[in-house]
Amino acid sequence: MKSVSIIIVNWNGEHTLPECFDSLLELKASISIEIIIVDNNSKDTSLQLIKSYEHQFKSRKIVLKVIKNKTNLGFAEGNNIGYTISTGELILFLNSDTKVPSHFLTPLLETIQNSKVGGVQPRMMQMDPDSYIDSIGSYFISTGFLYHKGHNKPIQKKYLKKDAIFSMKGACMLVKREVLEEVGVFDEDYFAYFEETDLCHRIWLAGYKICYVPESVMYHKGGTTANYLPSSFILYHSYKNRIYTLLKNFEAGTLIRVLPIHIFLCEIISLLYLLTGKLSLFIALQKALIWIIINLPKIIKERLRIQRSIRKINDKDYLSIVEKKVKWNYYFHLFTTSLRGYKD
């Protein structure tokens, strides 16, 4: 691999971009680098800040491209727009609230050279405190939810093993261009949340692996965009997109096994929101289910395309690798975490 395109979607990131840019200026890699900033109609000083870095990137022989959207197109479409003007053999989707050490690319490049590997994720640590894990990849649970291994836990030896994962986290994921040309990029019906899992699911269906590479480390502040959004908005898109992903990507047999219990648990969670006085969250989850019903014809059409054009392997071939079992208290943890982060 000779080149990488780093795509950063920005929305009002004036407080996080400087640290991200300063770290990118120190990158050491044996390949050429271009950085593509897609600004989603920021209302702060982001564009002026980006312009102030042009000379520094140029002096490091890093090509800087800037796209200015007239509206906020979200994470999915924003990244897709950046991808259309990218030239790299590898595409690094990177959030603006991240910091990367100078050699963080090297272990990722070594792993992704394998012809069977379609995408790789580094060991993503929290910015503060930096000894706690943000993400080391996610695994599939038989109920349709994800298990985020090690999240918010201190780093331990058991988390330092290279492993195949079901889904990378969108804050930092490196994917081969040839793989994206085969499976597509992000589904723009998602706007935000779960779009990276949908993409990773398609990568697995096409017969490629996705790997967590612990030797590569970076830091993620997290929540910088979500802090501006109400919990109901986040919940609506998260649940809508997860169910949409299940319907599009799984074989009929897997769908029959997973979907009924997933919908049942969604309704249980919805009822708990109602009983705890979180009416906006109850409504958001119901709206997500209604969106699925209304859009079933479009979902079925997309499902047929994926099953006929992208799928190369059976579900059991990859689920045997990336499906994990969890205790039922894990769902209680998910629910209580949602309540703690509630914003009306």
C-alpha cells in the first residue's frame, strides 16, 4: 500500500481540531498522506482554523483538501462525500476529536497488507483518563445488540491481544479502497449512529476479515457531537439503524433467530423508559420501529441487492468468530447507561 486518505467530518469542531491536526502533522509513515476535511456547515471558527493549518500540512508534504457543505449532512453522507474525492489505496475514517501518536499507522499498515483483511481498528483509548479503553472493537450478540469489549475499563493484558472483531468504531477505522469499491461505503439513510457496523457487516459478508490491532494506539475524546444532541435523537437513529442493519444483511435463518427477540427487547426497553418518566425516549424508540415499517419496501430492495451482489459467505462462517455470549445484566447496564446520559 502506497497511499492513505484520511477523511475527517467536522461539525463545530473548533475546540478539538487543533489537537487532532497537531498530531497528524507528526505522523511518520512510509506512504503518502492526504487529509480531506468535510465541514458540515459549522457555525464556529472551524473553517478559519482549518485554513490556518494549510501551510503546515504543505510543508510536511501532506495534501489538504476541504469540502464545505451547505447543510449538516451527518456522519454517513459527510464521509461518503469525502471518499468521492479521495485518492488513497487506504481510507482512514477519523473523528475530529482524536489524537494519534506519530507511529500509530505502522501496525495498522502491517496487518491490512493481508489479502484476507478488509479493515483494521487501533486500540482506542479515552483522552482523559488515557489509561481507560474507549474501544477495542465490538462483537455481535445473538439478541441483535453489540458487546463493546473492554469499554470504559482500565487497560489489562487480556485486552492486548490481536483479534477478529465484528465491528470497528467509526472514530478511527482503516479500510482498503478496493474493499469499499466492492461493498460500498456508508448507507446515507443512517445519518449517524451504527453506520460503521453496517459497513463492517458488509465487509464480513464479502469474505474479508476485520481486525483489532492493539499495537496501534490512539486517543478519542468522544461525545463532542453527541453533547449537542438530545438523547431522543441519538436513541431514534441508533435503534432505527440497528434494526435496518439486521434486516438488510442477515440470511433469512439468522434473521428469524435474531429479529423477534431483538424487537421484543426493544419494546421492553421502551416500556421501561415510559415507566421511568422518559417520555421522549419512549416516543423515539416507537418512531424508530414505525420508520422501519414505513420503509419496508425500500429495505427489502436493499436487502436483495446485498444478498445477491455482496454476500460471498454464510452467516455461520463469520458469526462463529465474532459472536459473543453475555449475561443478562449486560442489558441492564445498557439501559442504565442510557438513562445516565439522558438529555431532553
